[in-house]
Amino acid sequence: MKCKYALKALVVLAAAEDKMPSKAIAKKAKVPEKFLEAILTELKKNGAITSERGAFGGHRLAKPPAKIMVGHIIRAIDGMLAPVSCASTFYYKKCRDCTHEEVCVIRHAMLEVRNQLSDKLDGMSVQNLLDMSPKQKQKIFW
């Protein structure tokens, strides 16, 4: 849910005319506000958003939505994309029960899955998500 909420918040910010307070993001994204605060902190730490404090503060995208890739956000929030750690590029860890990784059919199958998933998610931007909404003009996404 954490990653889904992060992506929802980014879509809301992508559709926004200006910076938004977290309370407004939570309402539009239909995300619990307390949970969203932690997510926004992670998104800021990973360069997806910027934040300003104060009465006129709020959050906005750090770069154009077409430059924020879904794969990067998923890795930043949830970690690896691969179904098993031995198939991960960024979070690789050898399996304890594996003696010959180079011939392991499970690893090779999961590498193929990870590669296809990575190709798709690393090629998909927040702008693509925004564009997928049939009700985009009304700014209703879910």
C-alpha cells in the first residue's frame, strides 16, 4: 500500500497547479494523512518532490512528471522489483540454499521476470499515469 499511496500522491501533485499541503494531497489521493506524511518524507529524500514549511508551504514535484519514473519510485519506497533477491540488480543477495547460482532455473526465470518488469516500470513516468486517467480534465483519478 505504501508504494501505491506514493504513486497516488505523485499523480495528484502532477495534476496540481501549485504546491499543495499534505492534508489536501491526502484528501485528493484518498490516503490516510498520517501515513502520507512518512511517504512524502521518503519522496523528498529520493528527489521526487520538494517541500516548503509554513502557512504558505506545501509539496510539489521536484521535476516534470515525465522525468519521474515509476520504477525509481517503487525501488525508493518498497525496495527491489525482483521477486527473489538473487535476481535483483540493486538489492542482490545470494540465496542461502543455492549452491550453483549460474545454473539455477528459478533464478534465471526470475531474472527474466525482473528484466521485463524493470523495462516496463522504468519506462513509465508519473506523466504516463496522469495521462491514463479518462477523467483527467476533472482531476479524478480513482
